[in-house]
Amino acid sequence: MLNCPVIREPCYAAAMPVKQRIAIIGAGRLGTALVRELARANYKITEVVSRGKAASKRQARRLAERVGARAVTMKTAHLDADVIWICVPDSEISGVARDIAGVSPFTIQKRSAKKPWRYKAVFHSSGALTSDELDVLRQQGGAVASIHPLMTFVSGSVPSLKGIPFGIEGDARAVREAMRIVRQLGGEAFNVRKENKAAYHAWGTFLSPLLLAFLVTAENVAQHAGVSATDARKKMLPIVKQTLANYAVLGPAQAFSGPIVRGDIGTVRQHLRVLNKILGASDVYIALAKSATLHLPVQNRRELKSLLSE
């Protein structure tokens, strides 16, 4: 259990510093990207906090050395920064909040009325969970928020955060601080209502993981056309890139092409016949084709809907 942080008593009459000092909890893919980009924006990273496992500690040490921060564990962290940014898996966020508050779920109500976190902002970066995951720190006076970059973070790739949208929700003071940091990173901050977080995260899931699931299905179909998966990836990129470019400039209706927009029943029937032989492919095709008949301009709409429902 982490000891409660030592809180310095700042004078509220003094102007707030232009750049807050930030501690990052979690040295994974998102934490790595944030440390790099925050340092680029001239924020002072005070600590990179990791689990006690050897691999996590090595990663935190490498990351901290790049930006002149301390590499610490949950047991040794000082958390003397102005902003604490939690970058751990969703299932661990509330537990980390309890740990850094120095309380258990059963002793929150028994604590003194003093607010030891009242001069700090605490963020987590879950797209699905709300700022209420940090409620134990809110009860101790902390301003809390969820701040989620609408971007994918995977091993072997550390994307820039310039131009990236960040969905933000939480307490007014924490939201103001989060928006200021996002602007300094070159990102685009926008508000997400607490009750809309699940829909917001589902939207993001369509944009990357499910897009990849679709592309893998396309690779499988390509193999049945005699094209290897590796070669298919190379051959798919030009049409995928042009489709996205058309979508960005023209919008979905004008970018839509192919047999479904033409209402070519015979071709769609041929597609379904061959796709039934490929595991999962017909399900993906039918789901997307049905979406097209609902949201995009298509000819022979009634006949298409009937065929897709067979």
C-alpha cells in the first residue's frame, strides 16, 4: 500500500504555473507515448510509476531516463506532481486509485475530513470508463477526469499525438487542465458526456480493432482468389487508401461504389455463394451490406434487403 503523498500547500493568490508537473502511472504503450509527447511539449515528468515486476521496472527506467524523471514503483512513488495520469488497463484503474489514496474500500468513510488531494488533478485514460473510477481521490479533494486519445497504441509503433482527438469527461477543474494539456500536445479536446462513454468507446472500436477484423476477413477472401495474405496486404492498400481519401473529401455517399450501390442482385448473389465457403466471411459481408442498405444510397434496395435476409 502506498503512503499518502506529501502535499505542499501552494498559495492560491499566486498565478498557476504555465506547465504543470506530471507523474505517469503505467509504462506501457500509452504511457510511453504520453511521456514522449509531454516531454516534447516541455512538460516536466517527475515520475514514471510501474508495477513491481522486473520487466515493468526496466521499461519504466528506460522511459524515465529519456526525460529526466524518476523510475519508481507504487510502493516508492512520491506523487509530488501537480497532475497524476493513470495509464493502466481498465480493470486496474479503481485499484490504483485506492492504492495512491492510501485507503481501502472499507475505510474511505472513516478518514479525516481533511482533503489531502485538493491541489491535484488526476486523470485516467480509459475510453469506456468514466471519471467515477477515481471517486476515492475525488472524495479526498482531487479533481478527476477521464481523458482518452482516439488513437491506437500497439507494440512497435509510438504515434504522435499532434492532431489527435481526446475525449474528456470529469470535474470542471480537471477538465480545464486536461484541455490545456491537450492543446499543448497539439491535440483536439472535446467533451464526452458520462452517460455516452460506452457509445464513444464502441465508436473507437469500429475505427481500429474492428477495421482490422474486416481487413483480415478480406485477406482470407483474397486467399480463396489465389492471392497470399502477404501479397493481399500490399495489393489492398491502394484501394483502401483511396477509399479513405474519398470518404474524407467527398463524404460517405459519394465515396460509395461497387455492386451494392448499383443494386446488382446477380453479383451480390454470386458473392454470397462463394463467401459461404469461407469461415465467417459471409457474416461480415451481410452485416456490412445490410448497413449499406440502411445508411447509403443503393439501387434495388428492397430486393437487396430480401437477398441479404435469406
